[in-house]
Amino acid sequence: MSQTIAGPRAIGRWMGLQLMIGNVAGIIAPVVTGVAIDLTGTFSAAFWVVASFYIFAAFTWIFIVQKVEPLQWDPA
């Protein structure tokens, strides 16, 4: 989807940003999981946190993302 939207002129920047955000999430997720388990003593809280993020992402995709098509970049 990123390649379709960004097109050949901006794909490097978009993919770099997307991968950076994914790596930051990979750093933060174990910390949040550990804190949730430490506070509650069970894995249930960690699973609920992850489930809530998945539900949020699904609603975002359904209601915010419209048509996936290439953006029209102004020639510069």
C-alpha cells in the first residue's frame, strides 16, 4: 500500500518513516507488556492492551482510510 500511495518519487521517505515507527513499536511493546504483567500479575492485561490496539487499527482502517490510490505530486 505504501508504494502505491507514495509513488516512485517519495517511496524512500515513506517506507523509512513506516519502518522507523514499526521499530519503535517493537522497542516499546516489551516494556508495556512487562509493566502490565508486573502491575496485574497476569498476562491478561497485556493481551487486552494488544487487542485494544488491533480494534483501534481496524476502526481506523474502516472509517478513516478511504480509497488507496497514488497521490498526485506537484512537479518541483
